[in-house]
Amino acid sequence: MEANLRWTAVTALAPIAWGTTYYVTHRYLPADYPLYGAAIRALPAGVLLLLARRKLPYGKWWWQALVLGALNMGAFFALIYLAAQTLPTSIASTIMATSPVMLMLFAWAAMSERPRATHLAGAGIGVAGVCLMLLTGPVAVDARGVLASVSAMVMSSFGYVLAKKWSSDIDVFSLTSWQLIAGGLILLPAAVLVEGAPPALDASATLAFGYVTVVATALAFAAWFAGLRHLSAGTVGLVGLLNPVTGVLLGTAVAGETLSVQQVSGLVLVFAGVLLGQPIMTRVLAITRARASAVTRFGS
């Protein structure tokens, strides 16, 4: 039980860090360069982790790293960058908040990891909380951004399940570094062909890329894949709901906004959904049902 709680805490570092990237990308990084933005994010982070572990791919991992890098890093980063530049944070975060359900479905199909009732209930409560928290009024919606967000959510959910299925014998730092480097190498020629010369970066953009690369990519993805190794896909997916929560709280702290009653209610629902999907809650509910059954039998 303590081990599960520890890995849940480690996993939570990832969505909390990711929750800051929408704001950082929209506020400080150059617009109209999603491919370069994704490549600059992925490659340095991958090299950093590779230097820390000093282990190259071998055998089947050359093509598996390429597949995972394309799904989880390359295409995902480019699509998220595009979504952050074309959609309000509330819409982008809400779309990504549906990823726990998608992650559970892919895990069920690929690994026969049947979602528990508590996971499904937690996902439903959490997504409802995100919608209540973010969808507070009419906002302009760019169809390109919606398509980018949905595509990123589906591709990354499938990629995370593949990573969980394939990586039992690989340390987390190597697994993460190989994917990041593969994704970055896929993105780089595409960026040159589509976007031409790389964008000019001022001091703010350079610092922002440094933060996104080291904290929100290298460390965050290492924590995320560690969680996928030690926890069920359903549990990890629900922890991911902390992503939009972080975005809202960051906006409140930075912009000096106040949370409405509706947003506070949404936050409570999100945390309830995350908590309901944790292994400890499954055990508590099982014990409660067993005791209720015993009382019923004794009373009869």
C-alpha cells in the first residue's frame, strides 16, 4: 500500500509539470513553430537523460523506440504545441482530460487490463470536474486546435500502453531518453521542410524552453513512465487529471484571478475522481462490502 502511494506521488509530478506547459508555451514561446518547438523540447531532454544513463538501444528497441518516440514525443509534442497556440487553455485541457478513459480502453485491448469499476467511476467524476472547472462560458474554438488535441490524446494514450507493454526489462531513464531522441530526430527534418529557418529566441523564450525541456519533459516523462511500470494504466490515467487542475491554479496564481464556486466544486470533483481510482480505495471498498455482507448474514 505504501509503495502504491509512493509511486502515485512520483507519477503526479508529471501532470503537474505538464499543466504548466500550456501557459508557458502560449506566453513565452514563438507562435507558428510547432515542429521546431517540439523538436527543441524533445532532443535536448533526450540527450540529457541519455548522458545520465549512458545506454543505447539494442535489438528490437531500435524500431520500438522509433514507434514510441513518434507517438509519445514527436507527433504528440507538435500537436500539443499547435493546440496551445490555437485553443484557449480551458478547451485544450478539457479535451486532454478525457485521456484516462482512452488509456483504460487501450490497456484493456492491448494488455487485457480490464478497467475496474472504481477507475471508470473515478474517470467519470474527474472529467465532470474538469468540465465544471474550465467550461465556464462561451469561448472561441479553432477546429484545427480541437483536431490537434484529440489526435494528441489518442496517439499518446496508445503510445503509453505500448510503452508499458514493451518496457518491463528497460530502466526508465533509458526508455524515456530513447523516445525523446527518436521523436526529436523525426521532428527536425519535418521542421526544416515545413517551417524553414528556426525561430529567433529571445532571453525569455530561451529560459522557457529550458524549463519545458528539463522539468516538463525530461523529469516529467521519467516520472510518468515510472508510474506506468508500477501502477495500473487506469490509476496512472486518473492521476493525469492533475494536469488541467495545475493549469487553472497557475492561471489563478499568475493572473491574480479568483476561483468561482463552480471552479472550486470542479476541483473537488477532480481530486475525488483521482482518489477513487487509487488502489487503496479499491481495498477500502472491498473491505466495506465484505463487512456489510457479514452484517447482513449475521442479521439474517
